[in-house]
Amino acid sequence: RRVLAGEPCFPRRNRRAAAPVNPFDSLSRRELEVLRGLLQGRPARAVAAQLGITDKSVGTYRRRILDKLKVSSNAEAISLALRFGFS
């Protein structure tokens, strides 16, 4: 009846801006481990040795991380991490 009368049938939503979604939630456990190492400024070889994976794997994870975070460099990832309080 309300729709036919031209009245709204859903309650009004709060018009405030929604809190930004944390982009780090989309990363896997291993991607988070690699990211932590890279954000600490450690070279890929050191991250690989700590995690027991190859340098090439670190590079692959890095590319996936940057793609998921929608950034193009480690510097942008660091900036994003600071904004979202990632540690």
C-alpha cells in the first residue's frame, strides 16, 4: 500500500559516510607474513629465508599483495599500512 501511495517503504539510512573497509582483511596469512617483512624494510632474500620460501615466492606474494591493496609500490603499501594502523 505504501509503495502504491508513493511513500517510502524502507527506513532511511544513516547518511554518514561509512567507515573505510580495511584492505588488509583481504590478505591471506602468508601474504600478511610477507608484507610484515617487507614493511620492516627487509630484503626479499631475508624475508624468504625467515619464512622458508624462495625469493621468487616472495616476489609473487608481493605482486599479489600490491594488487589486492590496489597500490603500485612498497612505499604506497607503507602509506596505506600507516593509515589503517597495520602492524
